[in-house]
Amino acid sequence: MSTNGKTLSQGSRLLVDVGPAAVFMISYNIANRVLDEGAIYWSTGLFMAATAIALAYAAISQKRFPPMLIVTFVIVTLFGAMTIYLQDPIFIFIKPTIINLLFAFTILFSFAFGFNVWKALFSSVFEMPERIWTILAIRWALFFIFLAAVNEVLWRHITDSVVVDSARMFDWLELSEAFWVNFRLLGTYPIFAVFVALNIPITLKWARAPGEGDDEGVGGEADESPDADAAEPEPRPAQ
């Protein structure tokens, strides 16, 4: 593939991954200026549509089915529909918490069956020793739990919406609904980028292209590298 082709491919993937979150933030800020109230419902509806379009585009144009995008689409559709139907933004507020905890639970729960879901997803991209796959999987699980905790702190301190005072954790912290919406893109993605950068050294040290040679796992045995049709070099933060 040419350099231009690779750039376009990476750009289209970035659009799929970031696009729905950007639509949510931009549409909210526009609606919040135009409407007296209800901006969160308009932006939620557009967020649902954008996520569906992103998934369809990935499947049709890019010939891939990103597992995290599929999970995000299902939860966004479910919680978004409840938000709009019940006219209660709490559902969309807790959506990032649910998605991130689901990702963390899936990673950690897979170990109970002697299976590393992180390796299964990304072993077609590069090969690494088994213990490195385990380290990365645990790091990502803890990171998803961290993102869930951050979202819980943020939405519980929104003071200009329907959040009740009993949900608050800190009396001194007061946030607006607009802050929470904008943080979904302007806060989460930079945090995600920093976390990815922190994991680059261990990846560069141990990763090699599939087929370059056998990885030496615990006891010197070669690691297995199951296929993953939907694998990506790096996951994307939950939207």
C-alpha cells in the first residue's frame, strides 16, 4: 500500500473511532446555544445515528468489525433510547461507566478460563511473549476501570441537570452538563493518548510481526497466536 493509501486508511479509521464522539459534542454545543433546554436529547439521538453510521462504514468500506465499536453501538443504542424515551439524561451519563467496566470485566474474566482476550484480539498484528500479553491486558483492564471511575465522579457532580444531591461525592465539586459532554472528547482522548504512549516502550521491546519467529513464553515454550479478523494495532477509548 502506498504512503497516501496508508494515510487515507488511518484517517478513515480515526474518523470511525472519533467521529461519533465529535458529533455528540458538537451537536450538544450547538443545540445548547439554540435551545432553552433538551440539548442532551438532540445530541444523544445524533450520537446514536453517528455510531450506527460508523459501524456500517467500518463493515462496508473498511471490511472490519471492530469489537469495541460493536459493543459501543449496542450500549449507545440501548442507553440512548432510554435517555430519549424516558427523558432522563442519567442513562447517557452512566453509559461510559457501563462500557468501560464491561471492557475491564471481559479482560479480567477471560483469565478465569485460561484465556487472554487481549491476545486474541491483537495477536494477528504482532507477536509477543505470553507474559507481556498478560501485562498489557491487566494494564488495559485497570485503565478502563480508571475511566469508569472518572466518569462516575464527573456525572455525579453535574449541577445544572437532573442529578440529585445525594449522588454527589464531593461538596466542593460542581460541574455543568456541558463540561461533562465536552470532556467525553477533549478529556478522555488525551488521557487515552498518554496511556498508549506509556505502553509504547514495552510494545516496541517485545513485539514483532507475525511469523518473524517463535515467542518464548514461560518455560521457553512457543506462544500460540490465534487469528483475530477484527484486530487493530491499538484499541480506542469507549465513547
